[in-house]
Amino acid sequence: MGRWLAAEHPDAADPAAWTRQMCAAWIAALDRMNVGDYVQRTAGIEERVGKPLTASTKEDHLAAIRRFFTDCQEWEWLPRRFDPGRALATPRSITALLGPNPRVIADEIWAKLLWAGLNLSQVDLPETRSGHFYPLELVRAIALSWLFSGQRSDEIARLRIGCIRWQHDDKSLAGDSDQVLSCDGVCLLDVPPHKTGTAFTKPVDPILGQALDIWQAMRPTQPQFLDRRTGERVDLLFAFRARRVSSSYINNTIIPMLCHKAGVPAADVRGNITSHRARSTIASQLYNAKEPMTLFELQAWLGHRSPQSTQYYAKISPTTLTRAYTDAGYFSRNVRTIEVLVDRDAVTSNAVGDETPWQYYDLGHGYCTYTFFEQCPHRMACARCDFYAPKASSNAQLLEAKDNLQRMLIAIPLNDDERAAVEDGQRALDNLLDRLLDVPTPTGTTPREIEVPATATLLPIVSVNQSRRECP
């Protein structure tokens, strides 16, 4: 922003000279900026230079300058000439593009990375002139922690001795117990105080617990290290040669090593594969599992203080959304099925064009011969106009005596009132009849003129169970 001021508004280089108009000019300029504009170095961003800034980057710039002016005004370094929260608010055109969008690693790539982590060997380890710096057990424990724990790289590097506990039927077990491998064995991981909260305990896969126990058993004695977050001296699990394992070790060594072994690129369409993307991937897989975690359960597993934070990690997959939509039965909720009799002789003899009835909709107490029955407003509670034939009449009895009738089913759409009449019973049906009392029937007369009997019954609905068709 300082370089932009020097180039475009040198008279406003002093923050005390800023006004609301200057704030608006900065927001407009920022909204049009590209990557690389007004920067001193472009190392590491060569591929993105010239591309428009993302919405999140614009929001970060505005949040920083809002905080700058707020602090300056609060400490009375600047006169209060405008409200930073309003004058430098993020425009709605930018906030509309912000929201949860977890950078989930594709399932097929993640499966290969899991295979690579479970099958690490000595030849896969990075080697220096003096040989391997870390033993295989340590590297494998760190790799599986990244693949299975769903924790931040800083939290993994700060795991402590004894962070793995085993339980069976709510009773503690020794790490080398045979029951650990049983289906009922539970592996618990103690996570140290982290970015947003205090220490907590979470269940993890036993594969991770076994790898951590193996490394802990063979870990040489190490001095205690200062925990940068809590300020206390602790026994770090991932320490070797009197040095702690760096929190950047996962990004700089573990991930490239796993990608090389799995034969997958170190970047995808969402960017580089980083330590934090595993957290989003695991959370999304738990959220879309066959027996998924709820949002609040996932919040506790990730260690978040608010479920709003969890939404930035868990992304519902299209498959899960499709299954939920199908189970909701949207189409079947708004459609019902009734029986219709088709007079095949009338169809084959071309008598249909002579306005001879050839479709007979079964109303339970009679038949309707109106061709456009599904469009009739009285279809759910027949008003008994001229298209109606009672089953006790001679015409209906002659119809049922024919042997050329084909019995079929037809789906009819329902509006809210009609669906309520189907689902809520006689009271809803009476309300529907009252609303249709002055609505014309297909013959032009209204139910009030026809004098519909008060004992009118609802259109009979046929239950149809549609099984899921399996793809060949």
C-alpha cells in the first residue's frame, strides 16, 4: 500500500492525511490489482504474476489496514477522522466469494499416499553424505502421524512421550498387549495445547498408535525441550541427536518423499500438497463416511472451539449429497400414483378422435373420463361433473365387464393443499373442498352448482415401491 501511495497519491503518504475518500480509492485500487503489483520481490510467485488477486488475499489486505488504523486511533497517534470498520469494510462483491472451501486432496491421490506411508522402507529415506539422519522408525512415525492424526504440523512436532494410550472396555492396557489388535481396542492420542485451545484427547487408528509406540520404545534418551507455546520443559517424542524435529520437516521432507514413492505429483489443481491439507482431507472423509461424524463430533476430534471453524475443513462430497437428496424423496413427495383403465378397442378402432372415452381414471367410488385429468383442480376430491361415472351406474358396470381393458398406473403432481389432503386426513380434505367450492370443473359448472355431497372421499392413492436399479 505504501508503494501504491508513493506512485499514485504521494500527498497521502502520511496516515494522518487519510480520509473516507482515500479509503475508497484504496479499496478500488486493491480490487483491480494483480499478483506482483507494487511488490519488491517476485521470488516464488513467478507463475502467478499478472493474475488477479484472490478474494481471500484482498480481504487479508483490508483486514490488515483496518487493524492498523484502529490501533493508531486507539493509541491516539492519529486523529479520528473516520471509522476504519466502515470506511475500510470489505465490499460485498468480495465477501460473496469468501467462505468454506477446504483444499481436500483427491481420494485416489490420498489412497496412494496412505500406501506409501504404510510401506516405507530404508531405501525411501532421504540420505546425506554421512547417511540417513533419522532412523526409519522415527520417519515412519512422523509420516503416519501426518496421514492419520489430522493434526497440524506444529502439534505433531510437539507430541510428548506417552501421548499414546490404549483402552479396552474403558480399562487401560499396556501398549504391547495382544488385545490392542482386537476390534474393541481403542487407541487414544493426547494432543498438546494448540493454536486455538487447550490439550485434549482424541481416538486415532491403532496403526498410528503402534508406530508411535515402536519409536518411543527405541528412542534414545534426549534432553528436555522448551515448549514454545506453553513455556514448560517437556520430553518431546520426535527428538533425536539432542535436537527436536522441526515442524517444517513434514512439508520439506515427508511429503516429497511420500509423493515420490507413491508416484504422484507434489501439487494438484488446488496447489501444493502441504501438511495442513491432510487435516482437511481426513476431516472431509470422516464427514462423508458410511456412518459419518456429526459436525459437533468432528469439531471435538479436530480440537476446534467453534463448529464454524470446522466448516472450513469438512466438505460434503457430491456422492454424499446425491445420496441424501435421493433418500429425501423430493420427487415422490410431490407425486402420487392412481390406477387408470385403458379401453384398447376404442384406441385400435380410431374412436378416440370421435370424443369417445378411452381412459377411465379410478376414483374409488367411480370413474373419470376427462382426458386431461392430471390438470383438473378437482382431481383429489371429484366434484362429480358430467365426466364422472359412479361405479354403481350401468355405464360403469358395462365398462368393468369388458375384457379388453388394460389396467395401468399414472403419476399425478400434487400442490401443497392436495399433498396436505393426502397426508393429513379428512380435515385437510374438507379444507380443500371449501377452497374448490366455486372453482369450475371441466364442464364449466362449479361444485356449488353441482351440489357435491358432504361425504366426498379422497382420491385413492396406489403405493408403489420403487427399488433402486443397479448399474450393470
